[in-house]
Amino acid sequence: QVQLVESGGGLVQPGGSLRLSCAASGIIVSSITMAWYRQAPGKQREWVARIGSGGSTYYTESVKGRFTISRDNAKNTVYLQMNGLKPEDTAVYYCHPWGAIGSWGQGTQVTVSS
């Protein structure tokens, strides 16, 4: 029922920027808390950022000041603006309702390398 399609990943040099998009269906992103997660090879999935229905935002310490989560309610889409990218940001990035039970999408690959 819930479909989440991540896009916007790619290869970028250290210090570069990317904007990830998460197009949602089956849920209304303005009415729930939406989150971004990432998983690097050989590591567990990590929570990165979330945005509440009221617009409050929270970030894991390692991305504070560099990443910004936002949403476009009309497009039912959540975004993750990533600036000052570092090699350790390399991972597959996923969006998902905060704390929800359900399938995960394909994610979008972010590779930070020179």
C-alpha cells in the first residue's frame, strides 16, 4: 500500500552537494513524521534525519549543520539536502515513516569519492 521512491543519489566529490527526493504514495507526508535512513556496506542501517507533521526537524549528530530535511506537501515528497558531503556519508539512503512497520524501498545510492 505504501510506496516510497527515493531518487537523487549519485557520485559526488568530497565537499559537494546532493538533494535526495522521496516521492510517497499511500501515505500523506504532511500528516506523519517522515525520516531518512542510510546504510553503508558492512554497517547497520542508521537513522539520519526526521521531520514531524508540525515541521520540527531532528538530525543525527554526524550530519548536523550539513543536511536539511524538508517536505513539499503539495507534491507529497520529502527531501534531504546534503551539503559538505564526506566519504563517510557514502551509503544507500532510504526514506520511511518514523517508527512505522512496512516495506522499505530500493533506496538511492550516494557515493562520495574523489
